[in-house]
Amino acid sequence: MKNTIGVCGGGAWGSALAFALAHEQPVEIFSRRELPSEWGTPFPITQVGIERACGHEHVVIAISVAHLRTWLSSVEIKHACCLFASKGVEEESGAFVHEIAREFMDSSRICALSGPSFAKEVRQCLPCAVEIHSSSLELAQRFCALFPPFMKTYAGDDLIGAEIAGAYKNVIAIAGGICDGLSLGNNAKAALLARGLIEMERFGGYFGAKTQTFLGLSGSGDLFLTAGSTLSRNYRVGLGLAQGKALGEILQEIGEVAEGVRTARAIHTIASKRAIYTPIVNEVVAILDGKNCEKGIYALMAR
């Protein structure tokens, strides 16, 4: 029998990953909420305490970036190798996920999961492809082997590139939702996504990320998925803003974390300090702060 894997975080993404991983080995999940009665999985998933979930050799962590540092400081992860499924940048410090994690564990035990993968479709066992990046390619390959056949996994060593792509695409997705919400058409949307991909790569290149990462699943793949579907929380934020709704109202309606809101502000702060050209992020932040959506998007298209 294969070794049990731990999963921490019982939101939509964490529970979907637990479901997928349970196809290959037993899973013990820590969640602050009770698993729903309609969970209905025939696979071996057990809800356990935080210490037990973190006590396995391999642990998947799906905690929102806004709470990740506090969460890590409250647990003891002694020897586990960790796959972080969190996508975002810490707003207060501008730290990337692996930088937060490195304060609590050795960098050789850190991986990042990225790529186009809606939780709802994973729960339906629909095929998808994702990437696992780590400074240790051997560790990334070990995590790849834990996933079921319907989730094709690729191992990579561009940890910073995967994290930046996974975070940045959420901001572009907000802009994509605004574009569609204003009915600006396919031409404008294509231009927005193409320029968004260039902007992501430029920002990532500043930190040493590989261009190839942004052209693959972690970058363009996740961007095209997230920026055009109502299954995306960040896309729905953009749609709501285009409809004239207040940000607080939109987030309350969604009911789950939309990482792109905090990430937009974090990237804007980082880019301002380091003089990195990020026009789409700049306009998204201005709109989040109250700028008229139509003026913001047209200002962007006129650049």
C-alpha cells in the first residue's frame, strides 16, 4: 500500500487536490471546516488534525497567501516535503510563496504547483495538465508521481517563474473580466491577453524567471483559462466591477478568496519600487481603487 499524503486546506482547491491524490494513495486532510456531506468520494480521504496532516513525508498546502505566513508559524512541519498550491504574492511584504515558506523550512523541501486546473473540473476527473517546480528537480518528479492519470504532470526547476506566472495571471484575469463585462469584443480581449503575457514575462524576467515558463502551462495555459471563464473567481471580480458593483459586494457574492485583488496591489508596489513596467497591473489597481472601468481599459488600450 502506498504511503499516505497530507493535504492542508479544505477550500475548493484543497479539497479537489485531496480528491485527485486519493486516486493513487490514502489522503489525510486538515480543514477548519467540516467536509461537506455531499463529498461522496469512494476514495480513502480522512479528515484529521493539523499535526497529523503535516506529519507525512509529502504534504500539499492549499492555504491562501494572505494567511500563509500566519498558518506556517502556527504549525510544526519537521521533515515533510511540501507542495504549495497557493497562488499569489503577500501584499504586506511583497514576498513570493517560496520566500514565505523558506522562513519555516529548507528550500530543498519546497515545490510549487501551477498550470490551468479549475477545481470543479478536477473533481469531475476531467483531463488537465499541470507543472510542479522546485529547486530540486528530483523532488518535483516525486510529487508528479503522486497524481492520477487524468492530471498529466510535468516537473520543472523554475520555482520563481511558476509562482510569478500563477500569481500574475489572476490580475490579468480581473482585466479580462472587465473587458468582457464592458462588451469590448474579441479583438480587444486578444490584445489584452497577448500584452498581459508579455507583461508577466517581463516582470518574471526581472527576478530571473525563464521565458519558457511563461509560454507553457504555468503562464499562457493558466492565463487563457483564468481570464475567460466564470469558473474563475478573479474573472468574476472583473465582471462585477464592469457592472458597477462595489468591490466588497463582489467579494461577498463570490464567497471565496480572489487572490488577484491582493496580488495586484502587491505587484504594483514591487514594480513601483523596482521601476518595472506593468501597465495592466497599474490600471487594475486604479480600477480597484475606484477608477471608472471604461476609462481604465481605454487608457490601457491607447498606450
